[in-house]
Amino acid sequence: MHSVHLASTHRAFDTRIFHKECQTLQKAGHRVTLIVPHAASETVDGVAIHAVPLPRDGKERLTRTLFTLYRAARLYPRTALIHLHDAELLPYALLLKAEGYRVVYDMHEDTPRQVRYQHWIPEALRPLVAEGMRGLEALAARWFDAIVVAEPVIGERFPQAAPVLVRNFPLRDELLLAGGAPYTERPPHVAYVGTITRVRGVLEVIAAMGMVPAAHSARLQLAGSFHPATLEAEARQIESWDRVDFHGWLPRTEVAGVLASARVGVVTFHPTARYRSNYPTKLFEYMAAGLPVVVSAFDHLRPFVEAHRCGLMVDPQDPIAIADAVEWLLAHPEAAEAMGQRGRKAVEETYHWEREARKLTALYRHLEREGPRT
């Protein structure tokens, strides 16, 4: 089939969309096109990137960019399968379905919950927007040809649609850098990689670095983009910012380098409704890189962290607890290395993308055999 992916808020080389799903489908023999805001159209690793203009701001993205993506999708014949990655595109995806296209909706997040934490939506409007998205997604579940969900909790909202669970686990060997320094010879670096927001605990992690005894010479390797951008200025005002090396957004190869030089991975999301049921991708990425983890003490994460004995669980809003966990791991390198090795083994055996990819390709085989859902 010709799989046409639509994304409005993601980068062209987003890990789940491009490196995992598009690459998986291309290797399975499908023709794959990704329509996305990007500098220029190009073909990379067999995937055709159909670029639309990059928006200047969020307002333009929600107006001109969404319509431009819709028009670009209509350039392809109705035999193409539209694979949707952003909830804000749902109105246009419903139009495409009405026009005769088959549509798969790939839910990366629990959108109604996510909306309630979007800083760019006026707080008074968030409940209304959340309910509106809930209604659109319910309609999509009844009418679209398939629903893909990244986490079980998302799929629980659509039992009648029989959603396909394709977890966002890491590629098995992507973040294991060959030739990296042995664990016990690495500098005392702590890694925080990914989207940087207040509710993902970045301010507490930076504060915690100032509480780790100076004798350890610990430094935080911070990589990603601040959301909102104004949060960066607030983070830089924290006294212990001088213990932070900020790298900005990095391509995946450089992320692997950051993790290969670290001795601890931190993922301390706040106990919001969204994160009390969320499986943080970065948790499994740290495990894949062989790092012991410091992670929020949420019940749904205990089966991963405690069962595999791959890290320490803490109160994510307590910088002292985070600092104590980091200090313990730095002070006990042999035990910390063993934690990292157990986490790495768990990824090798269970929590890897290659296992999830089989579910995605099986869905496409099913859709090849079936006609469009009416």
C-alpha cells in the first residue's frame, strides 16, 4: 500500500513517526510518504518527505499549516492510506475519510488529558477544548479504518474500535553506542533528554543537582527543547544552573553520545493525571542505553523499575529525594552499573520497538485485505 503520514506538530525526523513507523513500513515493502512542515521535500532512507512550509508561530500552524497538510494529502489517489499523527488534524482527517480515503489515527497521547496542560490554551477554555477533542476522537474511533494507541490507557476509551497497541519502546540497539567508555570510567554525568517542561520535573532536577555533594562533581546533561520557551529563563535563574550543560535539541546519534557518557538517567514527571498513567519513553531509552534510572514513584511504573531492579524511585517534586538517589548511584558505581545492565537486558528481551513493529505491519496486512470502513 501507499502509506501517507500526516503530522503537524512533530519534526520530520520524529523518532516514533519517521525512525520507527515509517521505516518499519518501508522495510515491509510499502510505499511511504510523510507530509510534514519541513525545510524542503526530500527522500531519506526510502521515505519520501513531502514538505509544507514551516509555520511562523502556533496560530499559523493551527490555521494555514493544517489546511496546507490537508490539501497536500488530497494530491494522492484515494487508494492511499492516510496515517494521522496529530489530534489537531482530526477535522481534516474526517473530511478525507468522507472523500473516500482510508484513515488510521495514531494516538501518541491521551489528548483530552494533554489539552488540560497546554500552556498556549487559555486556562478557562481548556475543559471545553478537552471535551471537544474527546468528541472528535470518539467519532474517529467509530468511523476511521483503524486506531493505533501508544499506551493501554488510551485504548481503554475505545473498546468498540479494537485499537492496536503499538508502544513507543526504543529501537533495541539505537541508543547503545559502540565503543563507549566503560560505565565505571565515565564522568559523573546525569542525563535528562527529551521535551523539557515544568510538569516533567526539570526545575526540581536542576535544584537537586545543587544538593548533590560537590565532591562528586556531578553535572546534568540537559538535552531537548523548553516548552514554553520562557521556561528556559526561569531554569537559568536557579542557583545550581552552573552544574548544567545545556545541549538544546539533538539528533538521535548525538543523544546516544550523551547517554553513553552518563552514569544516571532521570525521569521524574510530576503526579498529574496525565503522567500517573503514562509510560515515559525516556525511561525505556535510558534502560536501552544501560543507565540506572531515577524515576517517579508511580505505581504503574513499579513493574518496570522494581521488578527488574534497574533504578531508584523517588518523589518527583522533592529535590532532596532526587539528589539523594543521584548521590547513591554515583557513590555505588558497581551496584549502579548492575542496575543499568538489568535494565538493558529487559529492553533486549521485552521492551523494544522490533516487537511492537510486528503489530504495526500485521495491521497493515489486515488493511490490505479489507475494504474501507464505512
